[in-house]
Amino acid sequence: MRFYDRFDARIIDVPYYQPALALGLEPVYGLVLVALYVRPDLINPDRTYLDPPENLLFALRSLLWADGDPDEAAAAALLTAASRSRVRLVPLSDYTEVTPGLPPKGWHPGRY
């Protein structure tokens, strides 16, 4: 986190998780989605909100369905959070304030 913080990266405050990258692999939960750069026309002057989120939604949909079936509940939570009219951007030093992408209740490694 400190490495990316030196470049003024921001965390996009959505419950991000990495879908399984191939058949037989597990999803990875509890991740943060970091933006190294955001075009100035997609961010407010204080760099605290991504507004509007259409480009974020396009990118997330591409990631979620690129290599197979995502965790439907986790994907729904992620896309719902990314669909808000303003998505919060958080300095990396405040990573404990973001919403983590958590596994569904009863999830255990090796189950997918």
C-alpha cells in the first residue's frame, strides 16, 4: 500500500473481490480496488468521489465475467455499490475505512 500511496493512488470504495481466474481456482475475497490514475473529468476536484461511475461499471463487468462465472452474490454487491451516482475514493492510508469484498456466509476454501 505504501508503494502505491507514493503515487497518490486512491481506493475505489466498493466491495471488491477477484473472481476465480480459471476453472478449479478459488475467488479471492477481502481485496481493495486501487486506482492509480483517474481522468480529471471522472473525478471531483477534491479527488474524493468518482462521478459518474459508468466507466467503472463497464470495467467491473468485464473483469467479473472474463473467465467464467463469478460469485453471483459478491458480484451483485460489487455492481450495486459501483452503480451509485457517486462512488467514494479513499486515500490508501485510510484502507480500513473501505468496504471489503467478503465471501458469502458459509464459504470455505476448496468449495468452489
